[in-house]
Amino acid sequence: GLDAVVNNAGIVDPDRLTELDDDQWDRVVDTNLTGAFYVTRAAMPHLQPDGDVVFVSSIGGTAGTVDASYAASKAGLHGLTRSLAREFGDDGVQVNAVAPGPVETDMNDDILEYLEAIDFRGHENVDTHLPEYACAPETVAHTVEYLLENDYVQGEIVNVNGGMQFQ
């Protein structure tokens, strides 16, 4: 059996909605949402009982972004998290998600480059309420580890965004 599944695959291919082609949309949604669905569906019979599923989502899933495909795929992960938590909770499977804000990765660099290219106003002034704008990948990993070790968290979307968005 499996102890846990962490769905961490994700891509971004930002474009304005009117410029976003079908291939871009499909590539992002297929990787970020559909891929997580397939992995989790295949793993679920091997997780019961006492297994964990953690999805790595994004602040974009609740706050939105200027990239419709990314925001929609991450919002879909939030719905999938809560739905599966209800469906499999009685079977002993915990399902949760982590929703980071900016993380120091190449993908975040791509997002910032896109925002600057379209002259998007405001991203450079987003207040994290902490000294750093972006967190280290290890910060997200520690939150995943917390969810895997905690036996009493179910169906939660844990924000790791420095205070950019409160829920």
C-alpha cells in the first residue's frame, strides 16, 4: 500500500484570455488538475485506510491571477480536495491542499516576467506582511509534511502566502 500521495506537478503558460489558445489551456489544466485527478484515482485504493493525499495548489486558486488557465486549474484542485475529503474521510483517508503564494522557483520567475511584459500594475506592491516577497520551496515542503503528520486535519486548503490573502 501507499502511505501518501503528494500531487505537486504544475505548470504555467500565461496569456490574456483573448490570446489564450486551446493548446495552452489544455496543457495547463491537464497538468495541474487532470493529472492530479488521474494520479489520485489510481492511488486511492492503495491508500485506505490511514493514507494521505496532499495537493499543491496556489493562492491563484482563491485570489485569481491574470492567467485564467492557471487560476482555473488551481481552483479546481480546491474543489477536488474538499470533495475527496468528504468522499474518502470515512475510509480513513485524509485529503488536504497547500496553497502557496510566490515561491522562489523558475515558475515564479516566469510569472513575474509575464506580469512585467503586460505591464500589470500592482504585483510588485503586493504586501506579504513578512520581510520576503516569496518563500523558499522548503517552506511549502514543511507544510506538506505537517499535513502528512497531522491526524486531525481534513479537507483544508492551507495558505502559505505570507499574509497576501487571509481566509
